[in-house]
Amino acid sequence: MQQESDEKYMREALELARRGRGRTSPNPVVGAVIVKDGKVVGRGWHQKAGTAHAEVHAIADAGAESRNATIYVTLEPCCHFGRTGPCTEAIIAAGIQRVVVAMTDPNPLVAGCGIETLRQRGVEVRTGVLAAEAASLNAPFIKWITCKLPFVTLKSGVSLDGKIATRTGDSRWITGEASRLEVHRLRDAADAIITGIGTVLADDPRLNCRIGGGRDPVRIVCDSGLRIPLDAQLCRTAKTQPTIVACARENTEKRAALEKLGVTVLHLPSADGRVDLRALMAVLGGQEIDSVLIEGGAAVHWAALESGIVQRLHVYVGAKVFGGAAAPGPVGGAGVAAVADAFSLGAPQVEVFGRDVLLTYDLEKER
């Protein structure tokens, strides 16, 4: 009975944590729910890096009802002074009697110390409730805090027979409106979005977030030779939405023209004539970008997979069949030579949007 109750309230805390996606980087997303006598008396979530944590918001919401209550937190409460005070002290001061934690904090400054502090001060602590769900939700934070690299999701939309366009190159629209809206939610939650110069030249995308109250990610174009047109939408809007062009060959004149438009140009090492994606990830991680969404063509997708930077795949399967041996698939490049060399994926998460199916996979191991 207690297990069911703990999972019920932790699920609510996880839903609250999701409200912070894309807004707390490089901090984790965290939700908190305070329960007393079988009733929720306080709710909170971490809303922005540098501001009050979820526990503090929940305690403020509950007020005096916090005393002798239970708080459900999706991540171990912090026990150190950063830009805000330790949440362990706020919990103790509020008189909370029991703390239920989904997962311990991988941040070396916490890493079990918060739980131990609470126990030493006489607070009952239970850990590991919906830990897998909490870890999946905070995958970007975990990747960044442990490696100082962003968590990378590769997104593609394909027909039922695995095509990203017809044999003539027509690709609008493979999926329906519900799926396209969900893609904008992905953009809203990502710190940055990457595409290739081929996609820019073919589609002239804007790569912004078009949902109410949405947040535009930093836009990044992998463009080895700085071929991007100065009148591309990405360049014309660079002063209102941060835009980076990553190149592998310097062109002083083109660079100056791009920078005049507000574009940041990164000259990075070359990997087989293309931008070294591992080097790009190191730069982004150093800028506290912890989540990256790749929306490119077949060449960029293969380069990302081959370089080993991808952790998660989002594949939207539209209710259409294209056929055609010449119709392109979502991943190009040389490909693997044997089935044994294939990129191995974990168990899928399946969601339905209208007539489309979204398959979400985590890669089983990094290369």
C-alpha cells in the first residue's frame, strides 16, 4: 500500500519536473510534492537556473502544513551552497518528517550527502522510487554533470517504409499536425538544435519553436566550407535567435559577413572533411549547453551516429508508404558492413500522435 502511494505522488512530482524542461540548464529538472494525511498540500518545481529549487517552492506552497508531512522529490535534495541555499536545511526547518527521493544526485557536490544529512538530522528517507523514470527525464543533466558534454537526441520523420522523401525529393508532409506539434515541444525542451548545410540549402528552415510560450533553441549549422547563404532565414534572424555556424575551413571574408549579421562562427577541426562533431560537443558542453536535438538529413544523421555523440533516437513514423529504390532513408553515409556492427538500441517507448507513431530509443552503448 505504501509503495503504491509513494509511486502515485512521485509520478505527480515527475510531471511537475517536466514543466522545467529547457529552462533550468545546466541544472536538473526537479519536481516536489508535499503530502499530509493523504492530501497534497504543496507543489513546486525548479523553474530556472539560479532561482529557488523545487523543494523550496513546494514548502512555500504548503506553508505550516509542511510540518510532519512527507515530501516527494524527483532528485536528491542538495546539501551545499551554490547560487541558492541547501534544500536539506529548508526541509529540516519546515519540520518535514519523511522524504521520498526518486534518484540520488550525480553531482559530486551532492552524491548521497543530501540523503545522509537528512538521516543524521532524524528525517526518514526512502530512495529509488521511480528511479528509472527520473533518470530518463534528467538524462541531459546526468550527461553534462558527469562528462561536461550535452545529451544528444537525433530526430527523424519517416514514412512507414522508412523514407524521408519521395524519389523526387518531396518531403512535405510525411507526418501529421499532431506529430509536428510534438516536434516543436522537443525544440522547446532543447538547449540547441543542429542541422547540416544540405538541409539549409534545400529547405531554408527557421528552426524555431512555434508553440505558445515556447523557447527557441540555439541554432547550429554544420557547414564545413561556410556555404550558407547570407540571405538564409537562419542568417536573417540571427540577431533575434542565437545562431552558430560550425565550419572546418576558414573563409575570412565570409566569416566577417556572417558575424555582421549576428552569426557566431566556430572554426573546428575536420573529421574526414567534415566538422568534427566530437569537438563541437566539447565546445557546447563548455558553454553549459546540456541538451542537443539533431534535425538534419541523411548525411548529418550518419555522421552523428558514426561519431558516437548520439544517446537517443526519436523516430516519427507517418501513416504513408512512398516506395521507390531511389527514395532516401533517414541515415546515409557508408553504413555498417555487417548486422553485427549495427547500432544497437534499447527497448522502445511508443506513443501515438494522430495516425503517426513515435518510437523513442536509447542507444545501448556509446561508441
